[in-house]
Amino acid sequence: MSVKIRLARHGAKKRPYYRIVVTDSESPRDGRYLEAIGSYNPLQDPAEVTLETERVKYWIEQGALPSDTVKSILKKEGLIANPA
């Protein structure tokens, strides 16, 4: 079982709101997940991001792989170092 950190889409049509979730890589995008560790609202200016930083660090230490989008969010929040 490979564990991923990715976005799960919620909200109405044309009004996206995302939860940042830890899930099995084989489960569907909006399906079952292990834990919700944050949220992302792209409609705010600037985009609103809330994260449970301790849980994010825990899951990364356990080997969870963030998706490309989540990785860029974590870099902007300073939780993942930029490669030098």
C-alpha cells in the first residue's frame, strides 16, 4: 500500500474547495481517506491554505508522497525545503 498526500475536491460546481488528505494511492480522488490534514481554497486572493503542520511532518516521515500540487503548496508554506 502506497500512501499519498493529495487534494480531494469539494464545493459546488465552479466553486472548488479542496481538502488536503492522506490516502491510499489506489483510492479515488474524492473517495475514502485516512486523515484530513488541511484545506486549500483557490478562490481567495491570495489562495487560503490551512495545514496541521505536525501531522504533515508525521506523514512525510512515515513515507507518504505528496502529489505535485500538494508539494508546491507545502513548499510555499515552508514545510518542504526547495532543492538547492
